[in-house]
Amino acid sequence: MRVSRTFRLPAAAVGLSLTAVLTLTACGSDNATDTAAGPLTVVASTNVWGSVAQAVAGDKVEVTSIITEPSSDPHSFETSPSDAAKVSDASLVVYNGGGYDPFVEDVLSSNGGNSDQRTVNAFDLLEGESQVRDQGEANEHVWYDVGTVNATAQAIADELGELDPDNAATYQANADTFSGRLEQITAVTDGIAATQGGAPVAQTEPIAHYLLEESSVRDVTPEGFTSAVENGNDPAAADIAATRQLFTDKQVRALVYNVQTDDDVTRDVRATAEAAGIPVVEVNETLPEGLDYIQWQTNTAKALAAALQ
């Protein structure tokens, strides 16, 4: 059973440059014809969702990811004209949603000429999403939620099957295979829940919220600290002190550390944890080189399990 969502959506909003908008206008007018005449293309906001899409598309469809570099922040990413054109011209766009990658929605809203373009918004497939959205609370990092990832893969198969009926059975079979492979992740999180359920942990920001939730461990980090780090702000001195005390007093069993938002505050927290002998579990927002989604998330879950031993 999922617990209630406790983290607020970021308020970041980004707009396209005038050049990108003009490019979209130029590309969008003939896009529906081009998409119908040419091969299918799938564009994903990040290589995380690109990996999921590729697992479903197989060798039938080319999948392109806009964000692949760990240094790129999807919250504030601004598309180049070429990136905007890729999104605009895609047969299917797969993105995280929930305010995480707003550049995609900026492009889509500017792309009025392509009425046939299809999209899959992963956040919209989060169980109970409409309720948490109405409450103004959610955690948008849904690629750590296995159920949402599975639903996203199935939605991609449905969309591709409608775009390419001759290969619909292949897309569905690929999605079902991917669904079965997701059990590699849940086997680890179920094991953590059975043996370490209720264990207290800390995070530098709430990236792995759903991983911790599925593992039945407790994130006891002061919300003011994680919220500030996530939004690119300096945490209050009291929140920093309270977070450091979690490690010096050995009140937590592990620190979950987002290596892609590394700054003086988070490095200090990590050093404090390591000095106290608290294991550090590194997490990411983009896919590490050489790994697919299943391998990456299985390794992350195993790292958490090892830290809690």
C-alpha cells in the first residue's frame, strides 16, 4: 500500500527561446504529413524514459532522448531549436510530467500544427495522481515507482500499436517482457521490506522517495532540508544542523545521496555521514552509461539493501 505523498512539486517554469518557438512554427506546419509519410520516431525527455521506450519499441522504432547528460537539470532545461524540432516532429513523445520536465510541455503547447502527435505522460499514470494533485502535493520522480514505469511501458505499447498496427503484437510482447523484468527490482525491495522494514534513512533530496516507499523504510530527513536542496536553495541553518545530527547520533542507517545535485551543503552532509560510519547510497536522475533501466534500478535497490545490512 502506498503512503500519502509528502513532497511539494517544484515551482520551476521555463519557456522556450524566441528562436526555438520560431523553429517550431516552421516545423509544425508540415509535421502531420511528414510523420505519416516517414518512419515512426519516439522522443523521450530523458534517457531514463528513453530506455523504457526502447524496451517497448525494440528494433522497430528509433528512440531519441533529449537529456542524457548528468549535468542537465530537467526542471530548468531550455531546449535548443534542434531539440525543440525533435519533440515537435516526433510520432510519440514520452516524458515524466508532474512539473519535472516542463520544457516538453512548452514545446507541445507551441506545436499547434501537429494535431496527430501522441504523448505519454508518466506522472499522469501514477496511482492516485489526481488526488495528490488536487491536494497540491506529490513527488514527481516517478521513474523510481515500478508500478508507474510498468504503466508507462504499457501505454507506450498501446500508442505504438495504434500508430503501427502491423507491429502492435510485437510492441505488446516487448512491454510484457519488460513488465516481467521489473520483478528483478521488486524482488529486492520486497526483500528489504521483509527484513529491514521501518529502518530510518536520510536523503539529500527526495529523488528516491518511491524506492524507499516500496522498501518500507522511513525517510526521517527534515522536510525543510530536502525541499530546499531540491529547489536549488540553501537550507536553513537549523535544518542543516538537524540533518547532520541524524548521522552524528547514528539515528539513521543510510544516506541516499543524489550525485547530480552536488554542492557544499550536500557534500558536508555526506562527509558527516561517512565520518559517522553511515553507508551512502548514490542515486541519479539520468541513466548511467552502459545500463538499461532495469539494470540501473536493480543495482540501486541492491545498493540500498547492502547499506541496510
